[in-house]
Amino acid sequence: IDNEGSYKKKLSANEEFDATVIKNYIQEGVANLYVMKNDRLTFVTNVTQELVAKIEIEDLNENEQIAAAEMGQQLLSQKLSLVGITEETTKLANKQMKMMANNAKKYPKMGKLIARLMSNKAGYLFKHGQILTYICNHMMEHIDWGNSDQVKKISFVAFFHDIMLQNDELAMIHSEADLKNSNLDPKARELVSKHAQLAAEMIQKYPHAPMGADQIIRQHHGITHGIGFSETYGGNLSPMTIVFIIAEEVTDQIIRAGKDLNFPALINRMRDKYPTHRFQKIIDIMEQISL
């Protein structure tokens, strides 16, 4: 507050600052910083996410681990949309990816992972990323051309492919029909349509990103340029992209089915939808997943 009793803005919403800024204000005699009434909930949420992101996951129980991982993912998505790839966002992303990969390795059978996630209050976006990571890892470990580098690559893609989508409503759109029937405003519609292209462009700036990860992300809805959703799949998709397309659709249907999941029936639907030989070979591997 200045000498006239008016508030002076010290920091703007979404402005990056470090501890030095606050220390300088204290030295200047600033005793309190106030948050605008309409921004208080957002401010508290952001501070909470920042604190949770610094917690060591090993110190938490299973449900707390899921909650912390989900909040970390939300925080990362927000930061990437605001500042892009920086040292801070890269560090947070690496931590989140490691957490996802470790969770996938804990469960020799996917059914136990699904049961754990479905009994938790985590949203679609987080469940999607975690189950997808499990399925992708399994498929790379059982396909004849898979190796440890391929596992790392597809896990990276599983983590970043929908990173531009910040809520469940956007992430649950998987086709042009879904997009057309949604109640999204024009800006959100454009984001959903372009999210694969935007994520691929961002990943090109990521330090030591696996070679070719941006191509898989750009193609993960079957369109090579990364804008929109394809209903048919041509021969120009890479083998790894086909693996990912199958894995993502299976993941989506698993989450939507919940306790009513009938895995053999799901595999049969996938065979009907993807009749070409290249897709059928990948579905054969998918069928081997142990529930």
C-alpha cells in the first residue's frame, strides 16, 4: 500500500519470479502481499501444486502417490503452456515420467493397476497416461523389434502426446465426431484439433528427446501433419505409431468400461476396426497382455 492508501501491483498473474524477488521486497519494507479476490483460488491451487511437486513420492502411501502424480502432471501442463521448455519444466517432466514408468513396472498384471486407478479419484487424463504407459511398455517388450531404447521412446510419447490438453473434457475427444458433438468454444476446439502438432513442435526443443518421438506424437491420431483425427489409416504411418494408436484406443476403452471391462470383446472390436495386416500384428501382441 502506498502513502495514499492504494494498492500497487508487484507481480502480475503467471509472472515468473524466484525467492530473490520476495527477499528484495522484504528489504524494501514490504510486509504483506495481497492476492486479488478473484485470483485467490487459482493462487492457492498453484502454490499447492508447486509444493506437492517437491514431495518425495516414496514418503506417500499409494493413494497419495496417485494424487501427487496427478497434481504434478497438471502443474507441468500449465507451466509448459505458459513458458514452454525450460530447465524447470524439463526437471519436473523428467520426475513425472520416472514416476509413471516406475508405477507401470510395479504391476506384472495390468488388472491390478487398473483396479488401483479405478478405485482412486484421479481424473481421466491421469489414468489415461498411466495405463497407456503400462500398455506401451508391455508391447515394446514383446514385439520382435522392441528394445530398451524403444521402451524409453514410447514411454516418452505416452507422457507428452496430450500434454497440451489440460483437462479431462479435452483429453476424452478421440475423433472428429467427438469434437463436432462437444460443447467446446472455438478456441478449445482449435486446441484439440491441433494438440498433436503443438506437442510435437514443443518436443523438438526438449533436451535429449528420443529421436523420432516428435513424429509419433504428431501422427498419434493417424494424420501425418498432426491436425485433426483420421478415420482411416494409410501405409505411411511408422510401425511405432501403429503400436501407439492401438495402445491409446485400448487405454481409452479400458477407462470407459471400468469394472465392466471385457478384454476379449475389446480385442475383437479392435480387430474389426483395424483390419489391415500391419494393425492386426500389433493387436496380436496386445492380446497377450496379462490381466
